Amino acid sequence: MRIKQKVCLIGSLRFYDEMLEIANLLANQGVPILIPTPGKYRKNTDPGHYISAYNHIPHKEKVREEGRRVHAHLEKIIISDLIYIVNPGGYVGFNTAVEICFAYTKGKHIYAMEAIRDRDSLFLMNFVERTLPPEELLTLVTYTNSATVLKQPVPKKTL
């Protein structure tokens, strides 16, 4: 019997196309998948960038919209069994760093596509159980023996 773990993808929205590819790979195998929602001030064709009118939107409205979007994604992290960092080249930005720390405090299992390389974020690798390509993630989340391992509490590392 296969047990499907609910997976939440996190990462910079500059990698949104990669997130969609991974989401499709997992979803096509029946894995429940959650991804970030870019928000109404992001370009539809390139969510890694804001619309041209962004600079003319009142600051208070930007704060409200970004807060709504981030809160919604943190909720997705809470209801997930496993977190997968989509980070080609090892890049992790500020928002992703916050999401990794949040997921860790919630006892989530965290995996990364690649090792985190930014010197200011290297400490985050302490929260990542291991790096693995998306195809290996699919294997990890779909088989009973892997799912059983994932149900165990995350060991807290001594920093």
C-alpha cells in the first residue's frame, strides 16, 4: 500500500516555473502538493518580478497584500508533512529562509533540491535533512517504508 505525504514547495518566486514542473511531477503520481501563490502584484508570466505599476501602489496596500500572501503560504507549511526547497544553484532568499525556520519550528521534514550556498544562509543547512533531486523526492513520499520514517519526529540538532 502506498501512503502519500503532503508536500509543500518553498523557494524564491524566480523559480516558479521549476516549482510548477515539480508540482506536476508529484501531482501526476497522486502526491498532494502545495505551492506558493504569487500574489496580485506579481507578473502573471514571470512571478519572480512585480508588475510595472508596483511602485505606484501605496505602501500600506503592499504590506497588506504581502502579509496575506505570506500568511497563506505559512498555513500551507503547517498542513504539510514535508517541505521541499526549490533552490537551483543553491539560492535561498530572505522569504525562503524565514519559511525554512518556520517549518523547522513546526517539526517538518525539510529537504532541498541543492545545498544552500549563500554565505549568509549556510546555517539553514542544519535544518535540511538532505538534498535530493525531484525524482528522488517522488520516491521518498510515495512508499510506505519512507512514509513511516517521515512520521517520526524531527531530531533537534544542537547548534
